[in-house]
Amino acid sequence: MLNNQKSLFSLPEDIHYLNCAYMGPQLKTVEQAGIAAIQKKNNPIQIKPDHFFEEAEALRKAFGQLVNANAKQVAIIPSASYGMMAAVNNLPLNNGNTAIVVGEEFPSGYFSIARWCEENRKTLQVIERPSGRGAVGGSWNEQILESINQNTAVVLMSTVHWTDGTRFLLEEIGEKCKEHGAYFILDGTQSVGAIPIDVHAIKADALICAGYKWLLGPYSIGLVYYAEKFNEGRPLEESWMNRSNSTDFSGLTNYAHDYSAGAGRYNMGEFSNFVLLPMLHTAIQQILDWGEGTIQAYVKNLAIPLRPFFESNGYGIEEDNFRSPHLFGIHLPKDLDKTTLLKKLEDRKIYVSVRGEAIRLSLHLYNTSEDLESLMDVLDRPSK
Ligand SMILES: Cc1ncc(COP(=O)(O)O)c(C=O)c1O
């Protein structure tokens, strides 16, 4: 198993950062890539026409490698909401009247599909989380699977639930969508980069990821995989860069009406962002170098003491089969005041998030057993 990788980051020594699901910390190499990229524009002649495309191609390829997709089917986006809307706008209108989302889906996905339903007179069906403080993942997955039928146009959901890391049975859900001709649109922001995912194995039609969390990239840049069925769709904007003749700078006004191949038409305007692209590419390359499954194995091992601790102290937690190893919520004992507890965590410089009723913890290769010991120390004696 890989050793702790904290030395690759610049996190202060005195904090316990359990919050990658909020924002991934920056790798030192990513910082360096950003500085070098900013300096490049001091002398613009260093930025050649080829540079508008080369880094973008390399980035699409790296993300493709991460999720087992052809680079051609990857597009560069500024945010998850952008990638969602481009997918949703291109849904066919004749393959069912219901769109399915899970309860408390992240707003960027929820509002995109809600608008599509409103504009196209479709019904939005929300599969709510079953009530309970602990193990509800099994029955939630069952309800999602049962709700997919001939009338389902699309299922839109996150790969793992963003509030508490509930794991969804993506292969089974993808298979059921295919059986009934429904589209399967996924928000991978909270898992891609941390746990292995294969767009073909789960039969995803779109996998959309903001880049600043588990992809360890900067803010305002993300990536998406679109299946080939989107290749004739309509992008959100009409950038000169997504045309088949865009590399020919002297002939741009020989307007080419066809787009670049694959999902290239969905690349955002100015997708060659000369600062953000090398940073995100460096980050993804590091994730690829760590190797598939490495982060998952490390955090799983690190978290072994947590379950018995939570159970013996009255905290609710999902059973392991339906709990993501890198991101999970805990429900507090009824007599424990959340505000007091959060203050104590803050005093000990333990950084977590509160999402809904759960306290959300997220672990990565920079976390140590001391981080978790400090956490347990505070959770163990909250009235101290
Ligand atoms: C599941 C999920 N998707 C997307 C985002 C970010 O969305 P956007 O890129 O649209 O701002 C977040 C941020 O917390 C998230 O948790």
C-alpha cells in the first residue's frame, strides 16, 4: 500500500483537513504548473497557435484514461452546471415522460433537470432517501431501481451522494436504464479521482465532474464524458474553437459549419485556458501515477478504527457496502448539540462539513491516523 502523501501538498502542519469534498488542497506540482503558466503570458510570443489545442488534447486524454473513455468523447467545461445543461438540453423528447433524480441531489443537476421537465412537460420524480440515521443505502438503491421503467426518459444523479457519500449501484442502475431506453446522466464530482469508475461498465451516457475537489485541480475548470449518442447534439455556445477548421487561424472566416469530432463541440469557449489547463492536467497525471484504486485502498485502511468508534459512541453511519470509503456522513447522537460539537472541532483545527443532518468527513492520501485520532478525541468527549 502507498505511504502517506502529505509531503506532496502544502497543507499547514497544524490542521486536520477532512474536507476534500469541499475543496481539494493543491499539490505542490499543481501550484508550480500554475505559476509557470501565468509567467508564460509575460511574453505572448511564447504562446503559439498549437498551444491552443495541445494541452487540451492531453487533458482530455488523461481524463479519458481515468474513467475509461475515448479522449474524443471528453469535453472541457467550466462547471458541473455547464456540463449538466449541455447534456439535458440534448435529451430526446420521445423516450419517456419521467425524469428521475435522487433526494437532495446537488443543485447544479437538480435545477438542470427540473428546467428540462418544466419546459418539456415531463414529470420530475424524486426518489427520497429512506428515513433513518444509519443504514438506508440498500433500500434507497432498491427504490431507485424499482422506479425505472418504460416511462423513464432519464435518470440524473451523483455517483455517490454528495451530502454523506451514500454509494449507488451504478452498474445495476445503468443496466436498468439501458433496458428501458432511459438516459443515465451522472455527476461524478464527488468520486472521480478518488475511487475507480468506468463509464462503459456503468453504461453512463454522461459523467460530469467539477475539477476542484477530488480531481485536485483549480476552481472553474472541469471535465465531462459524453457518450457517442450526444455527438450530433447542440452545444450551449458557438465557439470558433469547436469548428472543424479551428486550427487554421488564417482561415477562420471560411466558416466551417461542422464541429470538431466526438464531444469536441461541447468544449467551453476559450477552452484552452492557459493557466487552468496545465494545473488540472498536472493534478490528473498525479492521480493516474498513484494508480487505480490506490486512494480508495489507503483511506479504507485509514478509516478502520472509525466504525467501531462511531458504533460504540452512538453515532449513526451507513453500512460499509453502501458507504463511500473516501467520503461519508455521520449522524450525531440525539443528545449531542451540533453547534457545540462544531465549535470544538474548529478549536482543534479539524475541518469537516455539515451537509443536511450529517457531518461529512472526507479522507485522502494526505490524511494520517493522527487526524482521525484527533477527530475521535473530540467526538468521544464532546462536553469536555
Ligand atoms: C456533487 C457536486 N456536483 C457539483 C458541484 C459543483 O457544481 P458546479 O461546478 O456547478 O458549481 C459540487 C460542489 O459541492 C458537488 O458536490
